[in-house]
Amino acid sequence: MLKLLGLLLIGAGFAFRLNPLFVVVVGGLLTGVLGGLSINEVVAMMGQFFTDNRALLLPVIFMVPIVGLLERHGLQERMAALIRRATAATAGRVAWTYQILRGLTSVFGLSIGNHAAMVRPLIAPLAEGAATAPRAPLSEPQRADIRAHAAAAENVGNFFSDDIVVAVGALLLIKAFFDTAGIAVSLRELQLWSLPTALWVIAVGGWRYRALDARLRRVATALKTKS
Amino acid sequence: MTLLTLDLFLALGGAFLAILSGLIATDESHPQRWGSAAFWLLLAVALGAGPWLPSVVVGYLLLAITLLVATKQVGAPRFPADDIVLKEARAKQLGNRLLWPVLVVPCVAIVGGALLPQTNFGSWSLVSPKHGAQIALVLGCLSGLVLALRTTGERPLVAAREGGRLLQLLGWALILPTMLAALGGIMGRAGVGDAIAQLVAAVLPVQFPFIAVLAYCGGMALFTILLGNAFAAFPVMTLGVGLPFIVKAHGGDPAVMGTLGMLSGYCGTLVTPMAANFNLVPAKLLELRDEYAIIKAQAPFAVAIWAFNLIVMAVCVY
């Protein structure tokens, strides 16, 4: 049970809002040492795991020059102008549409984007633009609320409809695991049982983004009655 | 032989970070000039030269990076707010041409991911099939960059500066996902997962069929919250609770259990800071002041989806 101390330390570190990188590295060192490794062995493991997984950084590193360059030339402003033409668009509807599209593509095992490639350059500015009424700029908390929900649309759309038609990730992992454990399951069955949650997630999105729109509307009407 | 390896593109990424380090070192107005320059230079070496260095050296580079961060030597400068009027004018002038570079990226990534691994010249292959999708994404980004440079008429150094501005906003959050992967590996090696599964099975009365389902779905979510990764939680919980109790003791259907168990794990992913690349990195990227803002927005999603998974599994698994 002693080796769970590292996890406890990480939980406490997050709870006290210490720097997450520091918390994770110290937690890893402690877990390794309590697990019977020497400091040098743990550090070498860290280096090896970093090297094996460092391709995780690639999508962000190669995307930011494009996004930074285009934003300097008015990408966000252009997105806001585009969405103002669609009068039925609201922040919530933009997020919901993106969540569904993101889900539909991951059904086929495709990924159309991530936070760096889609949310920051396109989806967040679209949602903010849709919420901005003429002569009523968004307040800072409202802007944050919209952006957080745009990011949520990406995550929720990405997670819950993986592999239903074309399996490339999670379901293959489940199947491989059961195969090794000597239990027969077919990929078809796994895909079938993924479907109910994938549909439910769309309904949950409808509920949350409607709530977002309602919050934004309340502030807007309160402002209107004040003036 | 493989012509385009992933290591080659990672070295290119390292070169970009080294340029960023140089830009910071020559910027006299940067408030944390030397600490930040050192941070990006060390990271450039770890990223670009990783496979050619002994892993213990890479490990100590990462410790040095962490120390720089923990002692608050790394930061982003205050960037002058861009001229809004000028940007509005540029947006009007360039119009939808601004969108193409962003949209080109996923198109090239998807088409390239399908075609590249199948391109061979005799015994020479263009990319290794294992990394086809990742390399296609990088090629997509490079095509997007060329298009963006042409559209805006800027020099490449401006792209490096603007990209560097966004990278500095991310700072330490950029490497947190890889360090979490390392932590997960160390925990696996130290046997943390088995200890937790034993704990769950010892504490809960899993001889009741519904309690077994509750323990499995709850354990998947909880364990994912602790580790930040449902894929890491899945083998542990399934070996520790799912297979012995739901399948073997109560005769449950493994397909129903495995699928909905994994989906319960994803609900944990939505609410944990340990899933940094989904929850914390985007908060920084979107310049949210509260780094937990995305987790807070996702919490109601997580509860509603988890409860649904639990009910479907409880009704259909036996």
C-alpha cells in the first residue's frame, strides 16, 4: 500500500494548486523510489517515457505558427463577421453543431481537429461572434464561459463515438485485451454497444448548450432593462 | 529503409523551439529572459535529440526544466495588444482566404494518413506505417503554414515569432501530457494498479451483481481521474473487478461490460486535471484565467453520461 503514497501526494498537490508539472514529476519520483527503484533508474525511465511519447507535442508545435500568423491578420475577426450573418446562430448552437460533427467523424475513426487546430482558430471565435449582439460586448466571464464550452464540445465529441463504424483505437484495445485474456468478443458487438451512449451524448450536449445560451440571454436582457 | 521518419519531424520541432529560445534571449524587454530562454532550449534538446541521447540524460534535462518552472523562472512577456482596427481591416481585405490554411491541415492529414503508408519504392518506404497518421498531420501543418505565409505575405520569422507567442502562453503545460504518460508508466512498473484493484474488491460487497457493476463503472471513472487516462485504467479494473466478478461470478456479457466500462472511464477524463492535454492545455491555449474552467464546464456532462452508462450496463450486462 506504501506505493499509493505517490498518488496521494499528487492529489494533495493538485488540491493545493501547486504547479501541476512539479507535482507530477515529484509524484513520479516518489512512486518509483517507493516501488524499489533507484533515483537514477526512475529518472532514466522518465527520460525514456518522454522520448517514447514526445510526439504528443507535435500537433501543437506545428499548428501554432499558422494560427498565430492568421490571427495577426484578423482570423478571429473574420470568423465573427461570418457568423453574424447567420441570425439563427447562438454560442450554444455553434458548440452543439461542432460536437456532433466531431462525433460523426470519429465514428469513422477520423480526427478533424483538436484544440489547437480547430477550437482556438475557428470554433471559439465563431461561438463568441454568435453571442455578441451589436453594441453589447461580452464581459470577461461570459467570454470564458463560451470558450470553456467550445473546448468541452471538442472533448465530448471526440471521446464518446470512437470507432463505431471504422475501428482504429479504443475498441481495438478492448478487443485485444479480451483476446489476451482468452475471452471471445466480436468487434461488431463492441461497436453495437457503443451506440446508445453516442446518441445520449448528443442529447446531453443539447441540454448543456441550451443552458449556456440561457445564461448569456439572461445577462443580455438584464443589461437591456438597465439601460 | 524509411525516408521520412517521425524522429526527423521531431528534430524539426526541436529546431523551432531552439529558434524561439534565441528570440527570447535577444529580447531585452522579456521579464524572465534567461530562465525562459533556458527552458525552451532544454526542451528543444530533449524533443529534437531525445532518441540519440541516453535516457538518463533526457530525464535530468526534464528535471532541470521542472526546477526552472517550480522556481518561477519561466514566463511569457506582456504582448502588446494588436491593433484591433488594423486587424478588422485585414480581415475585410483577406476575407475567407484566411480560413483555407486552417482547413487544409485536416484535409492533408486525412488523405495523407490513408496514402502515405502505402507508398513504397522497392525496399524504400516513404513513411513507417505505424507513424503514417502523425507524419501526415505534420505535413498538413507544413502545407497550411506555406499557404498562410503566401496569404498574409509575411516572412517565416514572423510565423516563428507569432507561434512562439502562443507557445509561451502554454509554457510548462506543453510538456505536462508527456510527463503524465511517464508517470503512468512508472506507476504500472511499481504495481500501483493492482494495489487499487485489490483495495476496491476488498472494500465493496461485490458478491451482489449490481454492486459489482457499480464498483466497475465507478472504479473506471475514479481510476481514470487518478491516472488521467482511461486506457491505463481499463486493464487494471477489468482484471481486478470486471472479469472475476461481473463475467466469471455473475455470468455477465464481456462485450457490454468492456464497452460501457471504457465509456465510464472517459467520464473521468472529462473532470480530471491529470488529463492535461484535454483539460489544462486548452484552458491555457484559450487564455482562460481559471485553468479548471473547462473541467467545470464538463462536470455536468460527465455526471449525466456516467449515470447513463451505469444504467445501461446494469440493465443489459446480465
